[in-house]
Amino acid sequence: MRLRHWFLPETPDVLGLVRRQVALTTEAMDAFAEWAGGDASAELTVRDAEQRGDVAKRELFRALHVAFVTPIEPEDAFALSRGLDRMLDHARDLISESQAMACPPDTRIVEMATLLGEAMRHIDEAIARLTPNRGDAIEAADAAIRSERRLAHAYYRGMAALLDVEDRSERIARRELYRRCAQIGETVVDVAERVIYAVMKQS
């Protein structure tokens, strides 16, 4: 009698892999705030986290390819991962732009960078709550969006203050850096709203 071998489908920890990406993004945002505050060495942490984030993203994509069942739909996990990856890329690029334009960060960028770190902690809490019986993920996602709204207010204040900057080159450079911060904030909202969408589909 021939024996049949049964194999259970793989069940990788998809949410765990997403949260790993969140942790790397949070690390990068905290280092970004330190860099903005004057710690030049923190740039290396941002760049290193961005590279490790690429590895974490690829691992998540491989897990989604083989997973038979996932706690959230694969398209939602993919969208979350893509948003986190873009945040890392934007933070790295902002530092490069600051250096290329010889325009060091100011207190407005420190404020926005700090709020990005705060928002990422809410994102981590929201994704953790996607696991059954862990609490309200939407509440945590909304908290991340509120952090971004405060960032947007800081952005508008900074843009208004640029009207008083006489040096045209500095004005243009700071405007681009402020816009990059705002772009990261917009991606925070995209990630938070994707969490909300994932919850709505489960209900």
C-alpha cells in the first residue's frame, strides 16, 4: 500500500512581517528627527533602515506568494508594505536633497519629523490591532491621521514663514524640503486609511 504524504500549506506571519517593516520605518523616522535636530550621524541610521526595509518588503512579498490564508487580504498587506517603503525612500531622499542644496534642516523640519515618528507608533498599534481581540484598529489609525494633520499645520506655517526669507535660493530649497516632509505625511494617511479599509472589509 502506497503511503500518501499530506502537506499543510505554509502559514507565514504576514502581520508580523508588516510590523517588522513598521518598526524599521519608525526607526528611520526617529533617526530622521535626530538628523534634523543636528545629529549628522543619524543619516546613516536612516539609510541603513531604508536598505533593511527593502529586504523586509521582499520577505513580505514572498510570504504573500506562498501563504494559503492571511489575516488580512494580500492586496491590503501589499499596499501597507508599499506605503511604508515609500516613507523610507522619501526620508532618505530628503536628506540627499538637503545636502545637495546645501540647505540644513530647520526647526520646522524637526517638528514635522518628530510628528512622523509619533504617527508611526500609532500605525504600529493599528496594525497590531488587526489581530482578533486586540482592540480597535480604526481608533489607532485615526490617531496616526491626527498626527499627520498637525504635521500639515506645521507645513503651512513653514511655507508662510518662507515669504519673509529674502534669499531666493534658500527659499526655494526650504520649500522643497518642506514639501518632501508633507509628502511623507500624506503617505502616513494612505497607510492609516488602508488599515481602516482592511477593517471595514473584515466586518
